[in-house]
Amino acid sequence: MTSTGELKPGHKIIENVMTANCNPLKACGDQSESYLVEALASFYDTIITIVLALLAVVAGLAIWSVRLISRATAEDIAREATKSVIKDSREFYDDVADTVADQVRGALEEIRRQLEAHEKALNTTQQAVEAVPETEVIKADPEE
């Protein structure tokens, strides 16, 4: 009821049904059967829409949280497995040291070969320069 004593539209339908003691699906007073069915359909349509929206939000949150938890769990498991293998295995450290030593040895040998090649080229160039006899400087202008 409003402050003026009038009934709201929804209450008016209920009052008409109760006071007239008639079937709610049949015409009661000034309300028709189609109005009542339309009002009920609209009400349930709104309820279904709200429930579906809530279901979509809950499903989205569930998918997001499962992905987040799965990824974090997988990263933690991989991290822990790697740590345990590295900590527990002296072989790992030995393999890494051997690999690094082999690569350094190979790089040093390549540097030595290049240095020897450059020294040979420098010696050859120096010998060629020494082999060139000193010549007189020929002037372009004979009067000078």
C-alpha cells in the first residue's frame, strides 16, 4: 500500500484474486487473463536473465581461477624438480664444468690458429717490404 492508501498494481491483482475468489488465470475485475500471464512471464523472464548472468560470471571466474592455479602449480612443480635434480646431482655440475672447459679449449685453439695465421701474413708482408730495393725518387717535373 502507498501512503495514500492505494494499492500498487501488483497488489491490486492479488487483492482482486483473493477478494473475488476467482481463478487467477481467468478475468478478475478489470484485469484480463493476458495481463496476468504477461506479468508472470515478464517476472520469470527477468529472474531467468539474472540467474543466467550470475551463472556466466561464476563460470568465468571458475575458468580463470583454474587456469591461474594450474599454471602456478605447474611452475612450482617444475621449479622444485629442477632444484632437486641440480642439488642432488654432482654429475650435473661435472657435466657443466666439462662442457664449459671443452668450449673454452675449442675457442682458445681457434684464437691460436688465427694468431698464427696473422703472424705468418705479417712476416710475409715484412719480408716483401724488405725485398723491395730502394729506388730513386723520380720527379715529375725535370726542371726541379
